[in-house]
Amino acid sequence: MPRSYASHYILLPLLIAALFMAGCDAFKPDDDAESGGFVSLSGQVLNAATAEPIAGAFVRVLPFDLLFETTTDGKFTAVVEIDSTMNLSIRATKDGFSEASTEILALAERTITVPSLSLSPAAGAPRESGRAANMLLLSQSATVIGVRESGSEEVATLRFQLADSVGRPVILDRSSRVRFSFGVRPGGGEELAPLEAQTNDQGQVDVTLSSGTQAGVVQVIAETDVAGRTVRSQPIALTIHGGHPDQAHFSLGPARRNFPGLNVIGLTNQISVIAGDKFSNPVRPGTSINFSSTHGVIGGSTTTDADGRGTVTLTSANPLPSDGIAHVTATTADDQQRAVTSTTPIVFSGTPVVQVSPAVARVNQAYSMTITDGNGNPLVAGSTVTVTAEGTAVKATGNIDFQIPETSFSGGMNFENVVRGPGTTTFQFFVVEDIDPEAPSTPSIGSITIELGSENGALEIVLPPEGGAAPRIVTQTEYSHTAEPVGAGYRISLKTGR
């Protein structure tokens, strides 16, 4: 072999060896790099269903296969020696539960809190609970039922839940016998069934409430005795509503029997209805009532509230009643689809007419006074009348300061049935001597003043002494006025120009 080739074969291995040694030096670990040591672990194992700690669960740390057991509060601690930073698998197991695990990054000389491990109870695993501590309403089929024979649902089922101090349903081995009773109740024959029942394996128990014949609020209470104390629910309230309208319990009426709508368009009067069922209870809320009126304009319908009440508005408008009497009718239906109806009269009153006799001011004189509207109907309730006598040693007595009462009807609902007469449309007053014994003087009359204040219109009438002029009319109303002789008296009225 030539010498040159031989030298090449000698130098090549030496070169490879040198490169290998240099590479080893390049990748040699730094003495300051992180090295192995001990890591402290702590954590807790919980029941996934109840969030309670699980005692006696086994916790395994992999890959070292170290085994630890949880304490009574479900906690565990472990100290593990590692060679370097590495991933550890923490796995928890317990008989009757599924397995749970988590991964952590372990660093030497560190204390690491492991995320909680939640174990779910295995299917078919025995359930546990403490003694009953709470009674709760779990569900109810209805919050509102109707009275008996109302056509509404008359029964409601309530389900109660018996639970231990941490909210777990009480198991069958710790079940209790639950009693049911009423708190507040209408007293119409309501019933609970059963009156006692045993809780099931879920700590649940049902009771059925049946309505009676009275509407109102009913309370149901569930209670049981556990270890010498009573576990009781809060009173559970339900509402019992009434049934269909009944003719004998159907009422209709106005806010004002008489309102000044004959000469003014657009005045309003509230018309109300009260509907009861055959047991005298308010009908079901939402019962529809229809309305009509012979005169004016009225709301077409309303629905009843929880008290069986409904209201519409009657407005003065054409057609207006020629005699001042209108009739409003309300209609609904009973459980046999028969009409339930009621009609009420309303007076549309007009401007005032006052008749006084005699029409002169005298001492020791009796006077008659009639106050109506142009149709002879009473003025609205609350109209005020005052009578004063001006002069020396005289005064007015009798009906001299009063208000017109509410209009009423007697024996029917038509014009001839309007109550008129003393105290309503006719009145009497007197002018008499009023001599002061300490300073006697001769009685003399100067004038008699009659003042009428009313929504129908205002009048002030002055009667002069005998031999004087005709009565003077002083008024602040927007209407015109007239005074006409009527026998020994005067008819004094306002006119609207209609």
C-alpha cells in the first residue's frame, strides 16, 4: 500500500474521536441548572353529587405509584422526590364511586395545591343521608284553583322534600311520617288527602288539596317529628277562586245616580258591576261583562278582578234622554249559559229651576221653595243651598243651610219613580222676629237672599220687601237666566240656549 494512503487511514479515526470529545463538552449539563429534589402536594377529594368531602378515598401519585388516603375532611398531603421537573398524574378512587384524575407539573422544592378531585357515585351505589332537618316545597301542580262545581280545576297536588342538614334527600332508611294541616283557610269544606304519609327513598311526599264552596286563600303546612323536634315547612299559599256568575249575586250601580250630563257633552260617570257565584263568592277573575245604555255612550265590556268587580265609563253624549232618565244594562252568563243581567237607571240632570212662594220678603212669613232641573228632576247630590234674611231684629229658620241628597228611585226605574218631595226637591223656611231683650227694636225686613251652588249651575236670588220690585237674580254661571211669576211666587231658572 502506498504511504500516503496509510497516513489517511490513521488520521481519520483520530479526527472523529476529537470531534466526539468536543461535542460531549458542548452538551454537558451546567452545574447551575435546576436539579431534582422534593415536592409537596396537597388536595381534597369531593363527592360530585353533594360537594361533600369523601373520607377514606385512595390517592395514587404516578409514575412513582405512591398511595395515600384522605382524612375525614377528604384532604390528603404527599411528599414526592423527583429527579427533575416533570409531569405527575394524581388519581383518586373510592369504592362505590367512579375514578377521577388530574395532571400537574411538579417542580422541586415547591408546595403545589392539587385541583379538587370530584368522584361521582357509581350507578347502583348505596345513597347516604343524615336525619331530616328541612321540609321544603318541591313542586305544586297549581297556584290557583276554583271553588267546587265552578268549572275550573278544583284540585292541586303539592310535593314536599325532606332533606338533611346539608341538603341531601332523606333516604328510605331515615324516612319520616309527614302530617298535613291547614293554616289560613276560607272554611268552605276544603280537604287534604292524605292527612299523613311516609316519605319515599327520595325524601319526597305528596298531598292533594281539594277546594270547597268558599273562595279565598288557603295555606297548607307539612310537618314531621325527628329526634324530639318538629321539622315544619313554611305555609304554602294557594288561591281558591269563585265560579260562574249567578243572577242572585249580580249587582250593578253608578258612581253617581245623578250627574249633570243633560246640557253638557262629555261628562263622565263610572258604572260598576259586582259579580258573585252561587256560593256568594266573587266570580273567577277575568269573567267578561257586557254593557249597553239607552242614552249617552258607554264602554262595551269589562272583565272582573279578584273581587268580582268591573267598571266602565258612561259619557254624556247623544242621544240625550228627553225626560233625563237613562237605563244602563250589564249582561253575562251563568254555568248553564243562561243570561245573567241587571239594569240600573241614571239621571241626566240639567240646569237649575228654583220656585219660591211668596216672592216677597215679610216678617213672620212661611216660604215654600222647589229646586229641580227643567224636567222636574232633582239636582246632583252635594248641591248647596243657603237662605239669609237681612233687616232689623229678623232671622231665617228652617231649611236655610243644606245640601241636596243623592237622587233615588222608588218602585221602578222610570221618570215617575224618581223620588221627589220634602228634603229632595221641596223645602220650607221661615222669616221670624229676632228681638234682642237687651236692646229691643222693631222688626223690619230688608231682603231675603237664596244662594244655590251646584254643578248644574249657580244662582243667587234676592227677594225684596213687599211693595218692592221683582226678585233680582245674581248669578256667576255661564248660562242665561229668567224669572217668571207663578201664582204668588216666582219661577227662576237658568237657560242654556239648547
